[in-house]
Amino acid sequence: MKFIEIYRNIVNPARILAKSRQKWLRQARNQRYYMRHRAEVRKKRKEYYELTGK
């Protein structure tokens, strides 16, 4: 059984690539969301400081 799995992975590495690509896409999406979130927080903080006069 183990031999067949190993053989299949050697013949078809596309599955491994797909898995890593999935992981990479998820990381990229999270990164993008995080950056947008940080930008919004920065903007809100700036507005707050301008209103309160530091």
C-alpha cells in the first residue's frame, strides 16, 4: 500500500504542487486582508487624533 502511494506521488507530483499552491494562495489572501485592515486602522487613528487634537 505504501509503495503504491509513493509511486503515485512520483508519477503525479501535480497533487503536491496543487496543495502547496493552495497554501500559498491562502497566505496571499490573508496578507492582503491584513494590509487593508491595517490601513483602515491607521486612517481611523489619524482621524481620532485630529479630532481630539492629540
